[in-house]
Amino acid sequence: MDAAEALALLMSRQGRIDPYPTYERLRAHGPVVQAGPVFFVVTGYAEADEILRDPQFGVMDDELRDQFLPGWRDSPAVASISRSMLRTNPPDHSRMRRLAAGAFTPRRIAAMRDVVEAQAGELIDGIVARSRAGEPVDFMAEFAYPLPVGVICALLGVPAADRPLFRRWAADLTGVLEPEITPAELAVADRGATELRDYFAELVEARRRAPADDLTTALVQVHDTDGDRLSGDELLANLVVLLVAGFETTTNLLGNGLVVLLDQPREARVLREHPEFAPAYVEELLRHDSPVQLTTRVSAAATSWGGVDVPAGSWALLLLGAANRDPRRYPEPERFDPWRPQVHPLSFGAGPHYCLGAGLARLEAQVAFPLLLRRLPGLALAGRPRRRTRLTLRGYETLPVTIDTQATAAHRGTPAGAAPGTP
């Protein structure tokens, strides 16, 4: 299969649901594959990492959007994403990122552990209550979505009663992040963007009338004090992106990770008994089945990647899911192994656009997985999970599970054991 055929397969429904076999077909052509005159596909870990960190590579700017996406300003979804830190280059990107970064410092994230543990415990109580009749429970709806959305909404100051609204709005909007989108899908994304923007416009006005101790108030005050630091469009666009990015990736990490752990009972048992190993487990889960599978960059100057000459203005499709399984970087990459040394997945990117909320996502997963396994020792899949037909943001639409209520009652409150000498 040549590179063009493999790329077409990757964009198909089959390729989106399980991209890993197609990644290997592309990798067979080298870590950097030319798929068009100025279009390159990157599957190599070292090459993707280098491009993400190199200041010569950026995201699409307004000039390129005008060239490749004429009329993009008429799309609420594209325009909203384009005005956020997600799709801007320095100095605008650096300016906007600095304004929000204070909410995501390591100290502030560490201080949220008790809040995350309490929210996770309440959600598990809800799963237990709804499982008493032995009926399956959708893990995505009952845990993987409400945990991270509750955490990010608390940071932004979104009232708890409004949180159920965001799952559909975000799912609609994030269609615009896919490498290919139909006019019908774009219309759905535009609807989600409009609803999210309208919501945050009302929240901004509410915070002007009654400031609170939250990130929305902080950004509103920056805008109102100095519009040159944050314009009105940027304020709304970044609130939307902070909300969506703040839970979409973590929701997928929780769903993808749970399926892997339930398929690895020995490793699940070790994590259940020794939650101190959670950081290593989470890094390997991120590597093994990344919740973010790809991103793109544009070269500002002629260069060379992986021995391939690349003209200025070239596009790079960075397949992060493939890079995380590069056998040159990780032996036996298809195998889940939380004891691998030096695991540094590219799932949250690298360089200037490294995910602002990566530390928060890691904290939520590090708390959630040991707690789920300890509180719900009989947790098991109930039927076949259904994948979303998305490539960029890889996750499950539904993930039915059952629990053993007797085992759950017996283990409630059981303390974790002492750390073993050797895993």
C-alpha cells in the first residue's frame, strides 16, 4: 500500500476507529513521508518532537486561512478556534497563554488533589447506586465526562447546574479539529461554537456585575483593564477553548485507559493495591492509546526532516498516536507496559503549544484509576464499547460497564497495601 492509499484509509471510518494498523503502513515508508508537493506525514517520535519544539514551525495563521479556507471568518467554529491560543503563533499566542497560565501552575494543580478525589468519590458512589439492580452503567456518561468537566468548570466559575450542557456543545465544536470535515459536519460545529460563545458572553457579563474568585473573572478584568492584552473576541474564544480542551482530552484518557486496564487484570491489580504507581501508569496509557492523535504545523523556512527535504510553506501532519508507538523509541510499542523506562508521550504536544492543562489531566487520571479499581473491584466491560468516529480526539462514545456489588461492598474503604519490592 503506497502512502496516498494509506492516508486515504486513515481518513475513512475504519481508519478513524482503529488508526494503528494504518500508522504502520505509513511508517513503512519512513518516519517522514511526502504525500504531496508541500504536504508531509510524520510518524517518527524524534521527528515529531523536533518539529513541535522548533520555532520555525507554527500553526496556520490568518494569511494561510485566507488562502486555504476562504470564507473562514463566516464560520463561528473556525473563527472561534482561530482567535484562541490554540491556533495562534507568537507573539499573540505567548501573550494569551501567559494570561491563563497562572491557573495551571504545578502548585495550584497539586492543591486541587483533594477536590478531584472528592468529586471522583461522589461519582463512584453514584455508579454503585445505579448498579444495584445489576444493570450496565455507561462509564463515559457517569464518570469520564462529569469528572473533568466538573473540575474545569470549577476553575472557570461555571455553575454546577450548567455543566450537563457542555458535552454536546463541545462534541459539536471539536469536529472542526478533524483533518477533514464535510459541510454538514461544519454546520454542526458552527452550532456548537455559537451556543458556547453565547453562554460565555452571558457568563462574562455576570462576572462584570459580580466578580468571583475564578479564571473567567480574572480574564474579564484583564480585558476590561487593557484591551490590548486581551481583545473581546480573544476573551470569548479562549474561554471556549479552555473549557473544551479542559475536559475533552481527559474524558478520552479516562475511557481509553479504563479499557486498557480492564484488559490487563494483572497490571490493574498492581495499580489497585499500589496507587503510588499511578504516574507511571498514566504516562504509559497516554503513550499506548493517546486521546489526541494528531496535530499540524507549517514550516516558515526550507528545512529537512528525517532526511527528507522540505520546502518553506510545507504542511506537516504530525501523527502523535503513531509517534508514541515508534519502535525506534519504544520497543514492542503495541504492548502496554507501565514499567517502561523514560516514557515521554507526545499526547499533549511539546514546545510552545504544549497543552496548558496537561498537569491537571494527569492529576485527574492519577487519582481516578486507582480509586476506581479499589472501590469497584468487580468492574468489568458489559458488551462492546462504541468508539467515536473521530481521529484527532480519540475516545469512546459509550462504554458500558458492570460492577460486582458484593465485592464492592467488601472492598469499600479497604486501604492500599505496602509497595512491593519488584513489580
